[in-house]
Amino acid sequence: MAKTSTGLDENVAGLLCYVLGWVSGLVFFLIEKKNKFVRFHALQSIIVFGVLFLAGFILGYIPFIGGVISWLISILALVLWIVLMVKAYQGEKFKLPWAGDLAEKNA
């Protein structure tokens, strides 16, 4: 495994990009300047979990149906969180449909 500018193996840094959702993605995107694998996972984390967080937050204010949709978004976020951390740790550049393309283009 290649090392990153943080001294971590790139698969460990990739996993850590997802640990705290968009927040840890933002941290790694700002501190990792060279490693494309880590920057990809950091940016994908920011996009995916940022959008899910905002959607759940906004929809949570709609009576009843918003709460149900917000709960479903939380379940989706949990599943994505686990899958993306496992794939990053395995050294895989697992791209989600639109967020992965955007992250790859800007990493």
C-alpha cells in the first residue's frame, strides 16, 4: 500500500474519509494534497454525506411524511457509510453513480 502525506497507508486514510461523514471527508480533502485515492474518497464523502445530511435536515421539517423520508435517508446513509468504508479499506475506488464521477473529476 502506498503512503499518504499524512503518513497513513492510503487504504486506512480512505476509510477515515468516511468515519465522520462529510466532516472527516473535508478534513482529509484539505490535508491530503497529493494522493488521488484519498482525495477521491474524501470528496465523495463530502458530496454523498453532505447531500444526505442536508436532505434529511430539510425534509425533517415537513410534518409526518418528512420525518418518514428523513428516517429512510438515515438508513440509506448508514448502509452507504458501511459499504464505502469497507471498499476504501480494501483499496477499491468504489464510485457511486453521480457523486463518484464528480469526485473523480475534481480529486
